[in-house]
Amino acid sequence: MNLGLAGRAALVAASSSGIGLAVAKVLAAEGADVAICGRGSEKLATAHREVDAAGPGRVLSTIVDLRDEHAAAEWVRQTSEAFGALHVVVTNSGGVPFGPVQDFDVSRYREAVNDNMLPHVSLSLAAAPYLKEAGWGRIVMITSESVRQPHTGSGLSSVARLGVLGFAKGLVDAFGASGVTVNVLAPGFHRTPILDVQYGDRVEERLAEVAARLPLGRIGRAEDLGALVAFLASEQASFVTGTVLLADGGNTRGIG
């Protein structure tokens, strides 16, 4: 299937590793020009090489702290200027500490909103004029399965990511007439470096436990998410907007 992404200009946030990097590589393989960002120069340089090797398009890599709304807006502007347009915006953000809701004070919730929710807002608002000017656009916000079923063990993430869902819903009507779709991708457990940090030396044991309780019996792959983003960003998804697409291996049993 031709997804119609060849020659499109895409921006993928938090893309120096993990899910963001996987998304960038799939979009590059489909022929898009891809802008990536990260906060560490060494990881970003490695990611640049991987994305560049994945496809024929141009790659732009920039050190950006997405918690800074002005830096995020400037990255959007520079990307549009470098590629001559902007068509696909994939918003993504880093993780927050794990723990139940009562383990954190108000200041930590404020940090979670700043770190985990507001980057989606600032990037989308900054990209809006460029997407409308192009007359064709896709915004895909990567959140978590917690927008379907908040987890008791991830209080900060659940609260912040539900804010992303509310913001995305508000954009659907605002952008619809201009040919821009807005969708939320809600992944569950996928094998990314963040899980090594979360589980430490027990990572393989813990992931086997998680896989055992999933209907599919396995953990997701980062490239699984990349393929879903590519579809939501494609010509074929032109009538898909305002959706929350679960990709959690059936963990939340989101039917009905």
C-alpha cells in the first residue's frame, strides 16, 4: 500500500530513542523528510544516522528541550523553513516517575503536566499555521493506554496524559475544515529503553510477567507503533480524526 508520505515533511518529538525514534525511522522509510529532536547530542547524532539510513528523504536533527515552549515553537519554525512546508506532526514526551497518586505532592503533579502534557500543546499550537497553510496535515499525539484505563501505579502519567486527550479532542473541530486530522495513539507495554530504567536488573523477568497477562502473550515492539503512526499520517487515513487508537496488546480490553 502506498501511504502517500513520500515528499511529505514530518516532525517527530522526543525522537532520539525509543518510540519516537521508531516512528521517525518508519516515516523516513516511507519517503518523508523527517525532523527529529532530543536533549542529548550523542544520542541525537546516533538517531540521525539511523533515520538517515532508513529512507531517501532529508533528516534534520536539533537539540530541543520540549519543556521550553519557545524552543519548541522555534524548532517547528526551523523545520518548516528547512523542508519548505510541514505536513505531519507527531507529538511525544518523556516519561515521569512511577507510583500511586498519593505518593506525590502538588509540585510533582505540576512538573508532570509541564514535562508530559504541555509539550503536546506547545508543538501543536506552533504547528497549526504551517499545517493550515499546507492545506493537508496530520497531528498524532502519542500518549499511553492510561487514557483508556488509568493505572493505580502510574498516577503522574495518568493525570498528565488525560490532559493531552482533552486538548486533542478540542483540536478536532478547530482543524477539521482545513484538512488537518488529529488523533491520539495510546500504546501499552512496548520494548523501549525506558523499561530498563523502570525495572532495572529485573527487566526481563518483569516483562515476561506482563506478557503473560496480555491476550497476545507478548510485549509490543517499538516499530509496531511506528507503523500505526505512519497509517494515521497517511492519505488512506484522511477520514480518520478524533480517534483514540489503543495499541496495548489487549491489556485494557478496549472493546465496547
